[in-house]
Amino acid sequence: MAPIPLSRILAHWAAQQPDRVALDHHGHAVTWRELDARTNRLARAYEAMGVTPDSFVTIALPNGVEFFEATFAAWKAGATPQPISARLPKLERDQIVELGRPSLVVGCAPGEYTACACVPEGFTPDAALSDAPLPERTATSFKAMTSGGSTGRPKLIVSATPALWDPDTPFLEIPQQGVMLIPGPLYHNGPFLWAMIALFKGCTVGVTTRFDAEETLAVIERLRVDTIYTVPTMMRRMWALPEETRARYDLSSLKTLWHLAAPCPAWLKERFIEWLGPETIWELYGGTEGQGSTIIQGTEWLTHRGSVGRPVPTCEMKIVGENCETLPPGEVGEVFMRPLTGPGSTYKYLGATAKAIDGGWESLGDMGWMDADGYLYLTDRLADMILCGGANIYPAEVEAALDAFPGVRSSAVIGLPDDDMGNAIHAIVDRPDGPPDQAALIAHLAERLVRYKIPRSFEFVSEPLRDDAGKVRRAALRAERIAARATG
């Protein structure tokens, strides 16, 4: 099949399955016919507000049907959706609006920005507007995601892929006309991409406002979900449920569980492989930029424990040392990648410059190594590495050991200034039941970590340290604790 403009793809599926559910949000269902008609009317409203082809439409909405409607209305107007968190601090949102110069911001008070139109959450277009098909339009870029807000001014990652899709193209193990579940925040690239491509392929997409472990299992049973997008934080919370709770739900429809966006501890992956079967578990490593990625199925992981897979056929990767030399198998360095279509062929930045070396190789800032078979193993983010007494310590390794301790929901490991060692390892541990027996925790860590990697200090909290996208802002956590020290 030839690629279909995204301005037409709802109509394509509405003609084939008009009364099938396209979207399900906590039981609120919208059919393909309804979604197509409603977004036609909404696109006309957007056009009347000044949305033009190839302009950005900033979408600051929570997970729900309205988010999808705003996205498809943007595509129908020939524009590029640019999602952001509905809970973003105003200063950060202001910076994104200044950078992207959108024609419309959806999810803020009218008049908040003088340079573009604004509509609030819950906006309903005039019922007098037609819901008939609009003229076909195809944006040059089908998405513009936001990144970098945790370390400085945000940047926009504008995809080089136009707003077209061939529903027959195999992609991410997503079946045509299947059922996808997205429990993660749609303003992040992974949940956005999985959700939208599932719709492009005619799937029913279930979405939750936020992640809840038991509710996720219940939705899999209710909708007969065959594919789910997760991050390791979600997996950890599902596994922490009592065994009788997990066994209460029928998960036999589930054929594919994707996890990505953060390192997955080996012990947790093994538990999911035992629970759901190795053929069900899939992992992807890559960035929003799309220069390259790796993929691995659970069956393959069992023979390459800890790996995130081999590079996909559309890219190449290598490990680079401090002097920009290519490192041999087994040596840790920075991961660089490039698409076979050439540098700059998959994205462009607004507000940033890619970290690149000669030949168009680019880095996402991750450290890792490759084995002789070409499988990639990640160690940590370069920016998060802790230099302690001359040794490089990767927080993800220490966090994996902490997360395996009973009662721990998540953890974040940072380096705090130390006159003797340069940095002292400090662990912030999310354990709702409170601090454990210190000797038991240290003994647990000593079985998994060399002595110099064991944290010197511990801080126990009862709120999650990672968001529903699996992200943790270590730099912000470190800055808060250094500031607290300074004020006594």
C-alpha cells in the first residue's frame, strides 16, 4: 500500500471499521467514525484560529481522548503536533513557546500568549462547523518533541519524517487492527510514537491518565490487549504487586511487552521473562532523534544477558574512547551512532546542536560497550557518571542493586562533593515502608557491588523518584541536596 497522509488515515480506517473502538480512556470509548468526524470539525476550528501548514501546534494536555483529537486535528490542518507536559512549569513552557513559535497552544488560557492563539483544556469547537473531510494536507514533519528541560533550556527535536504512513509496513511488532495499551505520558516520545503508530495501523488504543500497576493488568484483561508500552519503573511496580493480585487477571491476550527509556535491572527482566515468556518481552534502545536504535527480544536476551540488542539494519554504531578512537569489543566508552541515510536525515534540533564527531557520528550521551557479536551493553549516562577517588561509578549499576532490595520501589544515586574523594556516593531510596535494617541493606549491596561502589550515605523517601516515563532528574536531586547543605 502507498503511504497515506496522516490527514487521511482516520478516514481510511473509519471506512473499514467505523463502529470499532479507536480510543479507550478508562472505559470512555470513541469509535473510528466518531474520531474522524470530531477531528474534522476541530481542524476547521484550528484553521480559523490561524493554524497553517507546517506550523507547530503545542499540545499541553494530559493523557486522554482530547490529546489524540488535538494531534489528529493538527495533522488534518497540515501542521506538526508538538506535545509538552500539561504540568510543565510556566517558565519552561514559555521557553518552548518562544523557541517553537507555534500557531496555536492547546491547554492554556486564551490570551496567555500574544503571538499565537490559545485554547484551554476542554475546548469544544463550534457545532456549526462541518465535520466533512478537509482538503488533503501533509506536514513536512509529523512530530516535534521536547527534550533537555532538566539540564538547561529546552530543545525541540523535529522529525524529518513527513506526516505519511503505510499501514502495511511492519513496525515495532505492532499488528494491524490489534489492541495497544499506553499507560505512559503521551508528551514523551516513546508513548507518543507507539500510540500513534498503533492508530496508523488501525489498532484500538487504550490509554490511562497515569500509570497504576493493578489497573494496567485490569485493562489488559478488559480490552484483550496484545501489545503494551512500558518502562522499567512500571515493570517494577507491577512485579511488586502481591502474587495473588497478578494471578487474578487474564493476560493471555498479551503477545508483546515493550520496555525502554531507562535501564532495566537484569533481575527484573528475568522475572518478567519467567512470568510472561521470553518471546513476549522486547526492549528498544534509541533516542527521539532517530539516528539509530537497538532491539532485542527476551529469547535473545537470555543468551546475551544485560544487552539492549544489536543495531537495527537502518543504522550503525560504535564505541568511542576519550581521544575519539574506536574501541574494541569489551571496552567501555561513549556510544555513537549514525543512520545509513546520512547525518541529519532523521531530525533537526531547534535550540541545540548535536554532539557529533568526524563522519557524522552522533552521541546521545550514553556509555557502554559491545561484545564480539555486536551486542550493545549500556553502563550509564555520561553526564550522570560519578568520579569518586579516581574511579568511574555509574549510578544505574548501583540503583539496580538497591532496587532489588525488598520494599524498594525506586532509587536515585548521585555524587555529593567530598573533600577527600572528590565525590561521595549518596543514595536516595524510595521505600514506602521506611528505612530498612542498615546492616541487611549493606550486606545485600556487598553481594552485588564492589566495596567502593556502595553508597556512603542513604536517604529514605516515600514518593516515587522516577516519573511514569521512567525518567529521573539526578542533576536536580543533586542540586537540591547541595543547596540544603549550604543552608545547614
